[in-house]
Amino acid sequence: MGVWTAVEVAEEVRDGRRTARAVVEDALNRIEGARRFGAYQRVRTFAALREADAVDARPDRSGLRLAGVPIAIKDNVAVTGEPMRVGTTASDPAPQTADHQVVARLRAAGAVVVGLTRVPELCVFGTTDGAFGTARNPWDPDRTPGGSSGGSAAAVASGTVPIALGNDGMGSIRIPAACCGLVGIKPGSGVVPAELGNGSWFGMAENGPLTTTVADAALMLSVLAGREDLASPVPADRLRIAVSVAPPATGVAVDPHRASATQDVAPLLREAGHEVREADPPYDQLLALSELARWTAGTELDARLMTDRSALAVRTSRHAALGRAVLRAGFPHESGRRRWRQRAEAFFEGLDVLVTPALARSPVPAKQWHERGWLANLVSNLRYAPFAAPWNLAGWPAMVVPVGLGPDGLPLGVQLVAPPGGEARLLGLAAQLEQLRPWMRTAPAHR
């Protein structure tokens, strides 16, 4: 079947070597062959073929940056004519009447939406299962592909599409990227239109790409942001880089293989000319409380958009109930975010990038987490994926790139973090890591 990239597909369609219809037919065949992973909530077979024909007929096809590229969209982002179920039967099944702004930008660049990808209910937790089914990790179907953009990650890691749209409020792009051996970037606040749910979890949630290469991530991010300057990553000659394996929360242990994989990046970066040192960010318990307040209160605001709240799973209802209490108490306060930003800024004085593990341990089993209790889900999420959320609270750019495989055969990854405006810097460093330590771009069965 072969691995493809958005860069390659767009070039071929622009040059006339392939038609968008042929590319989309290929994607639809791949989707059919990968149904066991449960990546898709909805496959747009006939609509996608019509859209591909429209791309082929466009007089400006030779200038389209994503000409004919098949893309999957996370099912909490509006796509005209399709339901947006947000992982729950509590949502309105009526078709959406307009594209979200990021979908409109992708389509204007020539991308073709082939399907909507599965999410956990209201995109709350770090596994992707619920009333509509369970998404599974193409590297090991008994493991989760992460969440909440787990369906998008499974779609890319199984080779059905070269790129997919995810979004990230507590790590929901970076966690699936780490689980599935992908590149995933959460841009900083205001770089890409967010407008997710009822307030984007108090500004913590951002839209961004899941891809198999840094070049694809840069291309897609540049389209989402409307900034061509992000499309071509340029590695910096010398960056000041901190490496830390310290977990952001007490009581969380980091798997030694993931700690070692992160520490092993340091000599690679030194050999590439960067200044690298060990230094731990100033995490504390107030940081975790500020994250929890926005996470739960944001869930309550999203639940208010549902047509039948009684249909929500128990774990989601309890998460939202805690959010109601948070809101009644007058939280979340902006002071919590401001305090963390000040501490992060002080830490980054004299630094350009922070490198941490992407996950603390292997992806958890792909089981019916939505039928388990709220506390079990909370503890599971915290133990395996604690590293992402601090940078949602800060609103800073952060991304995940693969760095090899663990002894269980599952991908290992690192997280790269930069201060505001650092998207290009992160992409450049990621491109350098891709050259220094190339990774398998999809799960082995789909190469």
C-alpha cells in the first residue's frame, strides 16, 4: 500500500501526475482496509469523491498548497452537511450548516475531507471510546491511540490519510501523537482559529495537525494559521535547550524507557551544535489545580450545548458536575494562568526550547473506559500522560515527535516546548531530530 505524505500528494496533483479523484479513491480503499482500528466516526465516500472532482476542475489547481490531499477531521469540528457528534448521543445529530474556519481554510487550499474521526465523549479524556465505538492503536490494537484526537491519530498511523486535524485542550493532539508514533503540534494561543465548543476550555484548546513527517506538519500548520512562513522548517544553528524528565504532578512515575529516550536526545542535540543542559520546570500543585478548574468548568460549559444531557456517561456527568461547582465558586481565575506564565517565563530566561518525555508510560489498554468511574479515568490519564497540560494553561506552543520504539514495540516520543511565537523554532528543531533519528512513519503493517 505504501506510505504517502501531503507534500508528495499535493505536488503530484498540482503537476497533473495524479488526479485528486484517484488519490481520494486510494484513501477510501485504505479506510475500508483499516476499519478494525475504529478511527472513523463517519466516512464521506460519495461527498469526498465529488469534492475531489471539484478540485480537479479548479482552474487554480496548480497553485493549491494541499491539492487533492485527503484529510480526516476530528468530530468536534464543524464540516458542512455532516453531523458533529462530539463522541456522544447527547449531541444534536442534525448536519452542520457551515464549515469551521479551519476546515474552510483546508478546503480552500485543495484538501478533501474523506471522513470524521472518533473522539471520546465531549473530548474530555485521554482514551477514545464511547457510545459510538472504540478507536484502537494501529501499533497494537489492544492499546488506546490516545485521546481526545485518538481517531485522527489512528487514521494517520494506519496510513488511511497522510494528515488529520486534531485539537488539544489538555494534550489531545500530543498524547495521540505520542501513542501512535506521529508528529503533532499544538500552536500557541491565537496562531490558529480555535472556537471549539463553548469557550475552548477557557482558551486552553487549540486546533492543529497530526502527521507522519515534520514537513507535513509545517505545511498543514501554515494553512491552518494562514502563514506561509511556517511552511518550510529551518533548523537553527544553535539553540539553548533544557532537558527534563521530572513529571509535572506528584505521585507520577516516569517509565525508565521513556526517561532514557528523552535523555538520549541530549547528546544528539549537542552534536548538532546546540547548548543543552538539564533543568526542571517550576511545576507545583497550584498549577494542577488551575488546569483542573479549566478542564472541569470547560466540560460543564460544553455539556450545556447538548440537546440531552441525561444521555451523558457517568464519568462525563461527574466531570461536568465538578465544573459546575468550580463555576459557582467563581473559578477559574485568570490569576492562576498568569502565575504559571510568570514562572514559566522566568524558567525560560536564557532558554529557547524545553524537551520532556511525551508520555510517562505506555498507552493504556483500549477498553470501555467510558463505562468506568470518573476517578479511574482521572487517575489513568494522569499516570500515563501528565506532561502536556501545563503548556495548554500557559497557551504556549508545544509539539511531539517520535524518537524510537520501546521494548513493547510501541513508539517513544518527546515533547518540545517554546515560548509564545516559537512555532517555527519547534518545527525547525523537530526537522533536525527527524534527520538525526528518522522514525517509522506508520505502524509496521501499513508501511
